[in-house]
Amino acid sequence: MSAAHAIHATFLQGRRLNDIADIVMGQSPPGNTYNEQCVGLPFFQGKAEFGETSPTAVKWCSSPTRIAEAGDILISVRAPVGPTNVAAEKCCIGRGLAAIRPDSNKLDKDYLLYFFKYVEPSLSGRGQGSTFSAINKKDLHELLVPVPPLSEQRRIVDILKRADGIRRLRKQAQDTARQLIQALFIDMFGEPAMNPMNWPVGVIGDVLTKVQYGTSKKAHEEGDGMPVIRMGNVRTDGELVLQDLKYVMLDEVEREKYRLEEGDILFNRTNSKDLVGKTGMWRGDFDAVAASYFIVGRTDRNRVLPVYLWAYMNMQYMKRRLFDTARGAIGQSNINAKELKAFSVPLPPIDLQELFDIRLNVIHSILGQQEVAQNRAESCFQSILYRAFNG
């Protein structure tokens, strides 16, 4: 058998993760050992603490039970299953995580990290549980990892790092372009918390000609009926994501009552406390309605342009006010229509709002181009990832 065929055969067969790496399953230490005074080891519980870089501690544990070493791969094993990160330092890990420490004589750490990114959808599908999805130690032990020679692993890592680097740069460019929206608002209208340009101030209720809740009709996935905009279709920055749509069956009267018009403001009145109040704006891409956990507002365009109110609602100043106003538990908070209409809003001249709209369209054009480039970079990375672990 040729060397190339031998490598391919190793890919297809794979080796059990337990044979080529140490696996430490997390375990929650006693509650009285947690602290926020940096006593003991940094403590991480699950995926919620992951970002683009290694997790940053907000809790510590004085009597750690399960420990990950600096450089260990951390994998989320429950709610959700699959996302990975790398421990920047020695730390304590809770039940939501497992630490993977590859045998350096058999497995390159970066190679294994990329392998976990490749199998994340598969691992997620293995999750079981009635309350939340989870995998156990056996699932990780029996995970088959393709193990070509170390030189081949490093070659694969080099290729993947280049593609991953391009993907990350595209994402950074997209994030930077989004920040321009807030910068433009402040440049033209001033910081809303201080109203330094002394614009007259009204309340939101006075500049809306229509305020109503969305439809409470049950949505389905079949594709017939009207598309319904749900919470997940509005990002935290206020942009709409019009994928993964569901549909509702409405009679003609209901269709006319709930049909969104271009410029309608979509205010998310019910969500977790940190997300309640996120605000989108309908741009009229197609006929659609909003779900009942939205308040739909239509502005008096002689006083306030929809794009101005949308941008104002997504300023950090307003996000803080919305967070402070939201009522209810951590998992389910609310801001009702009366509370929404009571928020104050500066009212700059319409001609200045129109100029803001023109300039914002330029930024959105840039964002569209960046999104195309980012999607291409992501597709390229996923393609290389698939080829890397399929021999």
C-alpha cells in the first residue's frame, strides 16, 4: 500500500479519542467554594463564557474538584453540545465542560481543535436529555478521530489557520462597519444621554401613528401562509436576519390588520432581560407579519423618520434604559406598550434625519458587501474543514 493510501485508510478508520487524549469531565464544586475575590482557580461552567478568545473568569473556586490545565481544549458537553475553546490558564471546570488534553506524540493540539469544530454538528446531534441536551464521557471516549502522521496533521493545521484567519478578518471588518452606525448617530445628533445639541424632546408615543401587538396565531414551517417575523429574526444590533422563517395562516381581515409596512418598527417586548427591547425595522422585503412578542410601531414621518427611531432605540444609552425598565425574571422579562410609549426621544429636524438616512444607506451598502465577503470566507473555511477530515 502506498503512503498516500495508508494515510487515507487511517482517516477512514480513526482512533478512539480516549486512546490518544486525556479526558477530564467537569464537576461542579460545592457552592460555598465559589467566590468573586480571585481566591483559588478561575471557574468556568459552560459555553456561555466562551468568546472569540479564551474564556475570562468572573468566578473563582477555592476548592476545585476537576481541573483543566493551561492549553487544554475545553468542549461544551451540555446546553449546547459541541462549541470549543482553549484554557488560557489552569482552571476549575463545572459540569457543562470537559477538558481534552491530547497525547503530543500522537496528536497536534490545533489539529484536534479543528477536528472538534468539524464534528460539532454531529456531536450536537448526539445530545440527549429531557431538560437540556448533553453528552457524557462515553460519547467522548468513543469519538473516532482520524490520525494521520504528525507532519500531515501540521500541514492540515497550517492550511486551516490561513482560511480561519481570513474568516476572522472578514468578521472583524463586519463588526467595525456596524460600529459606524452608532458613530454616525452621535456625530449628527449628539450623545442621546446628554442631548448636547438641545433638540426638543418628546415621547415615543407622540410620534407613533400606530401601535399594536403582532399576531398570536401559531406558526408552522410548511411554507404556506404569510411569513412571520420572530424574536430570532432580529439581531441584538437591530438588523433583521430573514432566514429560518415560519409561516401563519391568516384570513383576509387578519392579513390586512397585521401586514407590515416598510419602515414599521419591531420592538421585542418579551425576552430575557438582556434582550428584551431589541428593536428591528421592517424594510419591506416581502409581505410579512410580526409575532405577538413584538410591538409594531408606525411613525409620523412629519416628525420622526423610522430609520432615526430605529437607530435611537439601538444606541447603548437606550439599551441601558430598556434593561433598567424591563420587569420580570431573568428568563422572561417584559416592557409593555404603555412603557414603550413613555420613553423620551430627542426630535431633531426632519431634514437632518433625512441626511442621516442617506448616509446610513451608504453604511448598509458597505455592510452588504462585507456580508457577502464574510459568507464566502465562511464557506471556504467549511469546505476546507470538510476536506481536511475526510481524507
